[in-house]
Amino acid sequence: MLDSENSFVDLGLNTYIVDMLSNIGYQAPLPIQTQCIPLLLKGCDLLGMAHTGSGKTAAFLLPLLQNIDIKQRFVQGLIIVPTRELAIQIGHVCMYFIKSLSHIINIAVLYGGQNYRIQFNDLKKNPHIIIGTPGRLLDHLSRGLDISKLKTLIIDEADEMLRMGFIEDIEHIIRYVPTHRQTALFSATLPVSIRKLSYKFMCNPKEIYINPSISACADIKQSYWLVHGISKHEALMRFLEVEKFEAVIIFVRTKSATLQISEILQRFGYNSAALNGDMNQSVRCKTISRLRCGTLDILITTDVAARGLDINRISFVINYDIPCNYNAYVHRIGRTGRAGRSGKSLLFVERQEYHLFNYVIKRRVLNSNIVKVKCPTSNDLVRCRLKKFTDKVVNNLESKDIEQYQSLLGKIKIDLDITIEKLAAILLKIAQGSQSLIISSDDQRINKKIIYYNKSDLKKNSAHKNKSYFVHSRRSIKCSNVYYKKK
């Protein structure tokens, strides 16, 4: 195993690749890049276990780009991915690298939902690399796409392929490629089915394992809120108001929920949009482009629709609905804190979901690195709004036309025959707009302490028969009449 502190040149990459990386801001290789790149450059088959956000895209793209023979006008590299979003994302990264190189490498991105004419035109240019989803790749293969001289096959997010039922399609695609080739397979987990696939189609693969603690969650400040006191909708508004963020992704369980929450946020002035599988591809691409370029700040989406999103602006991820398993949780929060960047995540946990949260997520987060937080109270909102208002005042202290407004203020004071303090208070009330600077306190309601017990914990608490318990469901109970005291 190589030292993670090595530079890119130490990994065996050519000078032009290293210079390209330096020019676009890549400073040092990440752990998965340090381990994978030398092996892939040597032509080894590779089985890599790495979570989303670990930097694996560059780990397999850089050796692939270096090994391309631009004089040979046939498909030399094939990357198979589970979703169109991931195909598009890897295509963007690949083109980003290629634009900084001195020679031309042609690529084609093939996925369902895009017009065939566009893809036929790309294929006519004899691409060196093809990135595609299983279904659309099979369509093109049945129409005559030739990958019989392929040198490198890369299968990304294999466990997701398995979950979505694509393994048979992958096996069918592999029939079209030569026996003597290099194969690399990447997966967040390695279930038996994935290992069987690797044994069947790979030759003595080298295995790489990247500890999740240094990949998926290392730079993400994780937190959760136990839902009580107010609705999730209202809590969402409060968290969005007090948190500082550049862009947010909100994960929900259903397609209809993406539309409902987006509509609510827009009603309250947030620049938000929904993303789900029912939308046509052009709308989805436009929405993602808006998020990437900064004209959209909040995206509400489902797990599948957001697969493969890699956008630098995403600094905050909210799990509005709890994910069904730990891998889904890692995928969600991995939309922020990617490849060394920092980020925050928040999970809403309803009382009937506490068993799922405790056993599926909390106990698997390394070093117990997920913190329970309180929902912002009315006092928190007032402090936040006053801070924003005060900042606006400070920013205008040095304005050159302030004296003119002072003169107008004096005239209004005389005309209305009121004190300057009362006039200032009236103007402050007008200036506050829809976000009131005075809100009645709800600290007791919001900060009510809720303790959830797992069914297995009931025996431990049997000695406390004098306390009042309320049985909420088969798996959890609620301890009532316990409050936080305001200091």
C-alpha cells in the first residue's frame, strides 16, 4: 500500500497528466487514488470498495485517460454506471480533464431519456471512451455499436446496479467485450452477488478497501433532530433560516413530496426546485445545471434522482425523510463534504422511526459522530433575524446619501409630530417585512425533552414504575412530562 502523502507524480502518472491536475487545482491524491492509480496503470484488474465522495471517479479516470491511444479510433474504455445522472456527472468530470490536456480524446455519454440522434452523432466521432447506463448501452449494442477491441472496462457503483436489477444486463454487455481486457469494479459494499460477478469476469483482481471514516463522512458534521413539538415542515423552515449554507439538498421518500416541499419553500421565498424520476431528461438536466451555476439554492429530491450528483456548492444536506438503510444514508450525506471539502448534514427522526435510526444508522456512524440537536426556537429566529438586519445597517453606515435620508426623516418627524424614537420603531416594523423581529416565545414547546426507548430497553427501565410512560408503537415508547429548563 502506498503512502497517502505521495504526490500524483509518485503514482506513475505522466507529466502532462500531473501538469493538468496542477492547473485545475488538484494538490495531492486522496487515499483511494493513491492505492488505485498505480495498479490500474500496471493493467491489473481491480475490485475497489469505496463509499461515495471518496474520489474514486478520478482514481479510475486518470489511468484510463493516460492509457488511451489517440491514434486508434475505436472504443478503448467503457464505464458502466447505474443512473443517467451519474453518467452525466462522470462525463462532465472526464471532459473537464480532457479540456486541460494538449491532445483530443473523444467521449460519448449514453443514457436513457436523451434523444438518440445526439448519441448517434457522438458515436460517429469514434469515441475513445464511452460512459453509459446498462439499458441504453444494450440498445446501442443491438444497433451495431462495436466494443470488440475494448481495453478497459469499469463498472461503477456495482451494489447499486444489483439493487436496481442490472446485473443480468451487465453480464449481457460483457459478452460483447474481448476476453483479454482490464476490468475494474467499484462498490460501496461487496455482497456475495458482487463477489460472484468479480470472480466470473475478472482475472486475479487486486482488492482495495477504503475505510469509510476517511472517505464518506470524514468532513461532514452530522446531526439529527427528534421530531416533536412542531411539524417537519415548520422545523425545516427554521433550520434553513438559522443555518448558513451555499446550496442545500433535501432528501424525501416520494416523488410527490419533492413537489410539495418545493412549493412550500417557494411560497416562503426560497429559491428551490424539485428533482424526481417523473421529470423528462431536459428538465432534470436544466435543474441540475441551475444548482451547479448558482441560480438555484435548494434542491428537493429522491435517492435515485440524485445519484451521482457532485456539485461543489452543496454545503448542507437535509434528510427530511429517514433513509431505508445505512448505504442510502451515506449516499445522501455524501452529496456534501466530497473529496476533502467540508459540509453539514441533518436527519429528521420521527418517534416511530427511532428503532430504524438507532440500529441502522446511529450505531454504524463511526466514532458516534452524529450529534443530537434542538430545533431552533422563536428566540433563535429573532436573534438570527436581528443579526441579518443589523448587518444591513452596518453595510449602509458609510453610504454617501445617508444625509439626504436624515433630512427626509426630520421632515416626516415634524409632519407627524412624533419622537424620533417612535418614528424609528415604526420604520423598523415596516422594514422587517414578512419575517417578524418580535415573536412570542415557544422555547418550552420546542425544547420539550423526548426520550425514545427501543423495545429491548424496556426491561432495563422496569424499575422506574413510578414514572409516566406512554406507549407509542410496538417498537418504541415516549417518556413524557420532562422539560428542558431555560437558563
